[in-house]
Amino acid sequence: MQLRKKNWASLIVLWLTLLCLGAAAPIAQAAAAPVNTSTITIGAKAGVAFDLQSGKVLAAKDDLTAYPLASLTKIVSLYVIRDAISHGRLQWTDTVTPNAAEIKLSQDTNLSNVPLANHAYTVRELYDAGWIYSANVAVMLLGNKLSGSQKAFIKEMQDHLDALGIQDATIYTTSGLNNSLIPDSLRVPGTPSDGENKMSAADIGLVVRHLLQTYPDVLKDSAVVHKNFAVTDTQTYAMTNWNALLTGNSLAQSDLPVDGLKTGTSDLAGQCLVATMPWQGRRLVSVVLHADGAETDNAKRFTATAALLRAVNQQWRPVALTPKNTKIAKMPVTDGKQDAVAVGLAKPVVAWQHNGQLATPVLAMGRKAATSAPVQKGDQVASTSLADDSLGYLPRVNTQQVNLIATQNVGKLNIFERFFRWLGNLF
């Protein structure tokens, strides 16, 4: 009889021990092997291509180094003007009349300009000239109209950049012209005589992302191929958009439906281009700074951009991770009738596939991830994010967060069951 009691005691201890081990066993999700995504060549000194909605970088070359940006500056300038319109600080119908120095500079045929006269121009006319023809003096006039001076307008430009977390931009002029090309009377006092604006390709991309997300109508403004500018009541000037890749323009390509955004050219900056097009149900943006070989070929920025856009289109695909096609490791449950609960995606998530391989899988939950009973099906029990590949996202754009929910109910142990589990843990 005594032997039977010892056997029963041993069996109870064994059962409680197994119960304890089962409850404490860690549940982990294996991480996917990293995919090499840095395979696209950019034919320029620096550049970047990214998905507008998520900020996911799809190709990059020296994209964090600040370089001269020439008239890409106008993306920032015209952003400030568009923002002022939105907030009622300017009206499209407000007018500006240039002074003699501004008229003279606008008629310099070596610079990108619409020729101005002693005539009142609307904000709308000058704004369009800035996007379509990269008209330098038109943008300078807009800056004076809004802020009272070039210096004050540059302060507003810098404030916009600061709000985006951009700290390494250098802005001397509102238009992107080198200071050496601007008469002393129109130059910002205290700036270098040869000062030229600088910004990194990634930061330019960040500005473009915020601009197009906030004011998508800018796409229509920058997509205009031909438009006449009214110099006077009787004289017009024909503007053809410098972005030759635009649909309907001279270098448009049937497989690349480019519908924006801005060119830039200077001796220091070389040939630059920001381009954008609808892609895979989303929007693709590219930035090219100082295109290779532009010294002997005026089309190099367009060639480099087309090659970049085409390579991204060939190598990258956005893919939908759904609760049905994505398996997530179970999560331990404290005081639950089951040791763990099955979890899944709360909603579909856009991830990225590179050359047929998933480059941004859902990251495994942390080893300490756990929840407490009771758990109801549909409860959010954890969050994680998509894995970063070698390219990551634009600066200060966070990796996409992924919420996880329970896909089943888990009841809570009663007091007696918790006692026996505690007893098992004690052993």
C-alpha cells in the first residue's frame, strides 16, 4: 500500500512538471535570410528611387550626401507658395509687378526664364512658369510677394525643411541660381558671391513625398507640356516643359508614363531631374543628381532616369501580406487554458518583393512577447514591423508597423487550475 502511494506521488510530480514545461516553452518565429536589394545602378553622381506612399527606397546611390541641386530648389520654393495658397496667405489672383533689375534678369537668355515686362502678373501665372519653364525670376517674385524679401522667403523655405527634419540643406537663393548669376541688388545680403544651394537626393525625395501627399494637384501643374505665358496684354511667350520624359514631350517613352516633376541644371549641379509616374497601382519617384556624361550629351539626365525607372519596374513588386497568406508564430498566454494563442495580421500589409524574393517579411515577435488570459478572437495582442532590407526607407520615415490580433479565444484558468500550475512551476 505504501508503494502505491509513492507511485501516485511520483506520477503527480511528473504530470505537474510536464505541465510547467509545456507552459514555459518559448514560441519564436524564424527570421528570413536577408535579400540583397542593392542591385540597381544609377547613372549619376547621386540618386534615389522610392515608393511615394510608404517611402520605401528601391534604389540608391550616395543619397545621403548633400550636392548642388540647381533648379530642383524650386520644388521647395513652390511648395512654400502652394502651402501659402492653401492657408490663405496668398491668392491665385494676387498680382506682382517686377522692378527694373528683375525685368533685366528675366531677359537673360542664358538663364531659364520667361521674359518679364513692366506688367502685373498673377501668382498663378508666375507659379505655372516656375513649374513648367523653371522661370527663375518668376519664383523670386513669388518669394518677395509672400515674405517681403528674398531673405525672408529663404527663412520660410528653411522652416519647411526643418519641419521635415532636414538639417543639412544649404539655401542661398530662392530659385536655385548660383549667386554669381544674380545682381547684387537682388542677392540676399551676407551670402557668398558664388553660393549655390545643396541638398541630398534622399532629402529632396522626402520633400517631394510630403509635397505630393499634401498637395496632389501639383502633379497636374508639373505635367503641363506646353503653355503660353502672357508677357503683356499683347505679347505671349511659348513655354515647353524642360522635363522631356513627360508624356507628350520629346523624349517620352511608352512604358514610362512620367507625369512630373522638375529639372535642374547648373555648372556645379550638372543635369538633375526628379521624375514621377504611376506604377503598380502606386506612385514611383526618382531623383537623379549630376547625371553621368552630361557634359557631352544634354539628354543624359533623361537617359539615366529612364534606366532607373525601368530597372525598378523590372526588379521590384509590392505584395500584399494578408491574414491568409502570412503565418505568424503563436504567442504565449499567461494563466490561459491553452499555453499559447494563434495570432495573425490585423489587416493586409504592403511588403516588397525583389527579383521574386520577399525582401521585407514581417519581423518575428520579441522573445518576451506574451499576453494574459482571457483572450478574445480579434483582440490586438501585439505589434511588430516589416523587416528592413539593405535599402530601408527615406530618412525619418518609419518602417511600416504591423498589428497582430488573436485568431482564437483562450479562456482563463480558475483559481484551482492556477494553483496546480503554480505548484508545477514550483517543482
